[in-house]
Amino acid sequence: MSTVTQVREAFVQLWGALGPFWGVSPTTARVFGWLLSQPEGGDAEQIMKALDLSRGAVSMACRDLRNWGLIFPEKTPGSRRVFYRPETDLEKVTRNVVQIRKQREWDPIREHLSDWIPELKADSSPEAEVFLERLKAIEALVTMADTMAEAFLKGGSVGSFGFKVLAGAGRAATTARSAASGAAASGAAGSGPAPAPRAVPDDASASRSNSSTATGGRAATGPEG
């Protein structure tokens, strides 16, 4: 098995495990991971063979990925086979994922909160007051996340703090750590044993030394004439 094949298999398994974190099934995530690992993508037959999936599973996964804007189907002229090309711009991938998750999760939460909070405000009971404050805290958090998502989706500060810049900073930090580790290892190998610490004289020894120095200094000077 070649190195590329080994890394590809490990990558596809990891991508599949991470799928639920961005809202898709492990199978759908594995298909996208496999397509990402290919130079140009692949067709359904190749995906079925590589991942040991049924035609139905591949069809469902590719439909989900199309809906997320993560793959682009292309028909081969003169053939019924469809070739799937993955979106390789990871910033666009992140935008698409954020957009779908926002529509599916954050928007419904905000809509429900906008109904529930006025209803609780009309209830003067202590229980309603406590519940109201907690819903207000949730609304503030969701609103903050939604505002950040909107800014990201509209290209807000991506030029300065986008995914590509963060990824580049991560690679730079990894390179710096590797260089520092290598320098430390080289220094440890070539430095030899550490020098013994200098002895610090106690107060009595220091007093005798100072007294002797002062006496010797007067003797060398000689009597004053």
C-alpha cells in the first residue's frame, strides 16, 4: 500500500468521524473526504468501490453534498455517468457549512425566542421571571453568534481574520515549534555536562576575606610619613 493510499484512508475515516460536528452523516462526510483526497474528484462507481458503499448510499451522500454546495456534478459528454468535483476552497466550504447550520439551527431558535419572551413578560409570576431572564441570556448569546456568522458570510473581516489566514498562522506556529524543538535537541546533544554551580561563601568566610583584603591593603601601603 502506497503512502498516499494510507494517508487517504486515515483522512477519510477522520473526516467521517467529524461529519456530525458540521451537521452531516458520517457516510456523507467520508464521501466528501474521499473526493477531497483525489486530484480531480471521481464518479459514483469509483466512490462505491473505494468506500465499499452501495449505490443508494453514494447517491444520497452526493445529493446532500450538492445541497450544501460542497460538490459540483458534471456529466461526461456521451455518457450517463456523473463526475463529482469537490469544492477545494476551504473558506467557501466553511461559509457553506455555516450558512446551512445557521438556517437549520440558529434561525429557528431566534424565531421561537421572539415568541416566547413576550409571552413570559406578560406573566408576573416569580417562576416566569426566572425563566424569562434565562431565555434573554440565551437570546443574547444566539444573537451574538448570529451576528458573527452574518459578518463572516458577507465577507466581513475575512480579509484580515479569515480561515486561510488562521490556517497559515497555525502552520507558522507549528513550524516555529518544530524549529525550537530541533534547536533544543541539538543544544542538548552538543553541550556536554553542565558546569558545577559556584559555591557561595557564608557570612563568616566573607567577613574573613574582607578583613584580610583590608589588612593586606594597609600593609602594602606602608606607614604614613
